[in-house]
Amino acid sequence: MELGMNKVLAPIDFSSVTDEVIAQAIKLCKAFGSELVLMFVTPPHPGFKGCDLDQGKRWREVDLSKPGDEIISYAETADAGGVAVSIVVQQGPTVESILEISNAIDASWIVLGSHGHGALYDLLVGSTVEGVMSVSSIPTVIVPGRASA
């Protein structure tokens, strides 16, 4: 059995729990000498009727450029802390994208933030944490979000 880990996948959404997800992922990487893979999933684009191809491309570029600076900032933080880091930005359904990338990179751990919306929200909308954990066999660390007052 191999003692070291290869990669820690940290899907982030730039919410209030993201800083703590990054902090916990960095701790895991340092403890086991792992590489950190930061991931951002942008939702699939809806079909656009009545727009030309160039306009559709511009909308896509705008969507994918917003998280760029923020995720690079998180990557620089990890790098400054001595952790090797790479970035994946993928468009698609969140749970499926996380599962796909975790398998593609052969992740040893996944670190996910939980927003703690509650049972009704999760029933109606679904939970990323629940979706990933119900399918993936990769050990997953759940970072709880702060309860709102």
C-alpha cells in the first residue's frame, strides 16, 4: 500500500466556504506531499436561439474569464505555501464534472465545501456533497459552511 497521496482535488465555487476548503486542502497536501488540483465548474450554457456564432463565443469567454483571476489567486496562495498546484476549469453539470475529473487525475482525496442549506433545499435542488459521496469511492473531506444567523 502506498503511503503518500498523489493528488487532492478541491472543487471550489467562490462562496463563503471556499477559503476554508483551500486551507484544508493545503493541509492535506502538506501532510502527504500531494499536489493540489483546484477545480471550478461552470454550468453548461443554455441553447441560444437567434444569436450568431461569434456572439455565442463571446458569452462563453465572458463566463469562463470571471473565475480566472480568483482561482489563480488561490493557486498562488498554495504555491507560496510550498504546495504544487494545478487548475482545472470545466463546463458541465457540477457533480458529474467533479466525478469525471477526480477519476481522470486519479485523485486520492476530494475536499468539498458544504453550504448547509438544509434538508428541504437538498431534496428540491440536490446537494453536490451528497451527489459526489453517493457515487465516488475516493475519500472525501467535507468542510462545513458557517451557519447563517
